[in-house]
Amino acid sequence: MFRLVASRDLAFSQDCEPGLTSGVVKKNLSGANLRGANLGRMHFIGTLLLWANFVWATLLWMSLTEARFVGIILIWANLLWTILVWINLRETNTQQMGSWLKNIILVGIILIWTTLIWSIVVVDESNYSFLVWANPNMAFILWALLSKVDLSHADLSYTDLSRANLSRVDLRDANLTHAYLQKANLREAVLRGANLSHADLRGADLSDADLQEAVLFGANLSGADLSDANLSGTDLREAELHRTNLSAANLSWARLSRTNLSWANLSWANLGRAKLTNATLNDSDLSGADFREATLHGATMNRVDLSAILVKGAKFGQNEGLNNSDRIKLKARGAILEGRINPLRDNS
């Protein structure tokens, strides 16, 4: 393992893999020590620049009487453009964020040049010429481009990222197998298609993260915060999710066979068509959870309240912890149960 100095100007090899023509870049950070590194986008600076743009546009609108119609349009177009970039940067769950951002920044550059030409025309007539030249948009463009951390397709296997700030970082299709991510900040990070098999994510904050189609086979997520995370189609087989917060998470089509979900918070989570064969759900909070068309064969469900979950089309069978009364109620609400139910016998 080698130690890599943590900074925003993080350097790594970007060699194209042989035979690849799609422009995919290989970033090799395998085994790096990035404990406590700050790789998150510096949104505080972006917020300051956004407000600076708002103040600039307002002052010009109120002070520059020579602006006329074209100038007013340009002033407010600058402000609307800044807001549009800000919204685009925060909406990390969209797959086309990168291309959208490039197009929007191109529009911003055109706006700046148009404003510059307009400024040359009106600056001699105005007593507030210094305001015209104080356009903060160029600084905002530089921030938007330079603050983005792209680790898509990166090899981060066996990397120590414990307590690192990776909020809103692009980790699409990255290799994070056996990575150490204890108590890491991955809020709103993009992890679509990433491989996190056997990664240690105990206590990590993955709230609002995009993990669609990610692989978390055998990963340890005990105590992690995955509230509102997108885990649709994610491979979580044999993962450790003990006391994990999955409140309002999207787990539709997720593979959760042999996963430990004991004491997990699954309130209002979407588990539609998820596979929970032989999973452990003991003492978990399932209030408001959606299990429609999910497969729960062999799932252990001791001390679980099933009264407030959606189960239409869900498949149950050989479930430890379910008594005869539970099965009757589940079937009455549209669940599919294996075996015959004896309404006169409670086999709890």
C-alpha cells in the first residue's frame, strides 16, 4: 500500500485500456491510502458565487439605466444560467449530467462574450461601468469545471477511504472491491454500476446516493445510512445490513438473497420485485414498505410487524417467524403463500 497526499489536485494515471475505442479512461488508485481525504465538490464556494451573481444582476438592473431592453435580457439570462448550472450539479441522479453540464457551460461562455460586447457599447455612457465588468460568471464556470471529481471507471480496490468526503463524486462503474469506506461521506454520490463487493461500508453515509445496478455482494454496510438511496437492481447478496438505515430507499429488483437485514430500518422502502430468498429480517422496521411481487422464500422474519406493508403478489414460503395467523392475513392482502394454511391451527 502506498500513501497518496489528499488534495483537490489529486493526480493519478489515466491510461486508456488497450482495445478500447469508447474513450473510457482507466484511473488506477488500487491500494491507495486516502483516509480522511476531501474529494467532495466544494459547494460552499459555488453557493457564494451563485449569490454574487444574484447581487450583480440586481445591482445592474437597478443602477444601469443605459442597459435598455437587450442589456436587461442579458443580465437576467446570466443569472438564470447560473441557477440552471447549480440545479444541474445538484441533480446527480441523472445519467446525462456530464453532457448537460458541458452544453450549459457552452451557453454560459456565449452569454459572457455577448455581455462583453454589449458592455463595450454601453460602458462609456454609464456611471456604473465597474459593475458591468464585475461579471462573476467566469469564476462560476471555472468552479463548475474544476470542482468536479470524476472517478468513473477508476480502480479503487483495496483503497482506504475511511472517513473520506466523497459527496457527489462520480464513481460510475468504479471498482471498489475490498475497499475500506468506514464512516465515509458518500451523500448523493453516483455509484451506478460500481463494484463494491466485500467493501467495508460500516457507518458510511450513502443517503440520496445513486447505486442503481451496483454490485455489493458480501459488502458490510452495518450502521450505514442509505435513506432515499437508489438501489434499484443492486446486487446485495450476502451483504451485511445490520442496523442499516434504508428508509425510503429504492430497492426494486434488488438481489438480497442471504442478506442480513436484522434491525434494519426499511420503513417506506420500495422492495417491489426484489429477491429476498433466505434473507434475515429479524426485528427490522417494515412500516409502509412495498414488497409487491417480491420473493421472500425462506426469509427469517422473527418479531416483525407485517400489518402496514404492501404484499400483493409477494411470494412467501418456509418463513421462520410467521405464524398461521400471519399467513392468513398475508394471503388475504394478495400475497402468494406456499403450502396449505390450516385456519384452526397456529403453528407459531
